[in-house]
Amino acid sequence: MKKTLLIAVLVMIAAVVKAQNVDYRVVFDMTSRDSLNQQAVVRELNLIREGNPDAKLEVVMYGQGIDLAIKDRSGQQANVQKLLNDKGISFKICAIAMKRNNIDKSQLIPGVEIVPDGIYEIILKQREGWGYIKVAR
């Protein structure tokens, strides 16, 4: 009986550990130009990546958050460029916010993708079961 109970407990522990690593997908909602928020999202991406190399992570920038993706405006430009080399991490910027702020694609950090509507991109991810994090302090 003790062996059966021990085996059952070990199987449950293995299932919990596996469940924590499977299908880890998070979309980050970035609407702030605050440098501390830029640092925070970069830090979180790196921490998640360290803990789960298979996680799918996406940062969606709109409103004032677009500064994170613009060359020479982002205090995190080098870190964003490094993170963009990771196939599991993407940075997406809202075309509406770009138009409103007179931002051209050539002004973006290479690798940043343009989506038609940042809010809709987040809604799509949530419909697909992605977790949601609002980047704010």
C-alpha cells in the first residue's frame, strides 16, 4: 500500500511539473513610455526565458508604449534586439499608433513586427489561451 501511494504521489508531482512547462504563452500589454516599465518587460522576458526556454512570449506596444520599439528612443534598444534573436519572443507594434505618431517602419528596431491594431492583437492572443500581463508600475 505504501509503495502504491508513493508511486501515485510521484506521478502527480511529475504531472504538475510537466503542466507548468507545457503551453507557456504570455502576451505583454505595453502602453507606457516610462523607462522603468521598459526595463521591467525586458527583465520579465529574460526571467521567463531562463525558467522556461520553450515559452512563447509577445510584447504588444501601442499608445505611448511604442517608444520601446523605435530606434534611438528606446532605452532598451540593445536588449530588445537581443531578445528578437529568440524565435519564441516577438515584439509587435500597432499600425494605428504608428500612424498617429508619424512613425515609419524604417524607424523601428529591426525585427519588430507591425500589427493592424494592438488591442485586437491582444484579444486574439487571449482567445487562443495566452496569458495576459499589463506592463505598468
